Amino acid sequence: MPYVQIITSAQLTDSENNNLLKDVSAKVASIIGKPEQYVMVSIIKAPMIMSAGIDDAATFIDVRSIGGLTRDVKIRLTRALTESVGKICMVIPRRIFVSFREVDGVDWGWDNDLLG
């Protein structure tokens, strides 16, 4: 059950939000190798500063998954997510951080049960 949370200061239209959600969901499922029906993606709009207080658009992406986050997968996801966010949100790669967290199945609940 991969979960991707995108926090960005970029101004997005409803159409851009939907395009980004769908694009990220498909890429995460493909790269991690899990069915897309279990991928969840959210976008949160928030003020951000970075690089000594510069307030140009910036994005933080948090990726969580039960397994599948090998070094190679993390590299591929970083490139794919940076490309998607850069293209749709108009954020340059130097203003995008990506964080990865492996989650134990017993620490993730879904459908009235634990996943591990």
C-alpha cells in the first residue's frame, strides 16, 4: 500500500491537481511493482520557504510503502516524481525534496485489519 503525500506551495488548478494525482499514482505503482488499486496519493497546498528564505515554489514529497523501496527504486522514484512535479507544478528540481519510509505491515491498518 504505497502512500505518497505531496506538499507544495505551487498554485495548481483542479485539472492540474487531478493530472498530478493520476500521474504519480501510475508511476509509483509501476516503479514499486505494486497494483495501482492500492496506491494512495494526496496533495496539500502549504506556504514554503527554502534556500535562505526564498519563497519560489517548492515541494516536499513523502513516499511510504510496505516493502519495495530498494535503492534502485528510490532513485527511479526520485527522478519520476521530480519530473512529474516539475512539469505540472512548475517547480525546479533543486526545490523538490523526496523522502522515503519503509513501513512494517503491522504498523499499517486497512479494511478493518492490519496489513501484516
